[in-house]
Amino acid sequence: MTQVQFLLLAFSEGFLRFGRRVYPDVVNFASNPFGGFVGR
């Protein structure tokens, strides 16, 4: 694993943990962009 991949992984992990607390809709959209539109 390169340093860039590690940084991206750490950033995305931190963002998801933050997003699940504060912006659950944003996390749902990020993990399933098309399903968010179809489901509503």
C-alpha cells in the first residue's frame, strides 16, 4: 500500500465516521448515489 492510498483510506474512513454522526443522508448518498435518488 502506498502512502497516497493510505492517506485516501484514512481520509475516507474519518469522513464516513464523521458523516454517520452528522450527515447520515450525505453518507448514504456517497455510498449509493443512484439508489438515493431512486429510493425517494
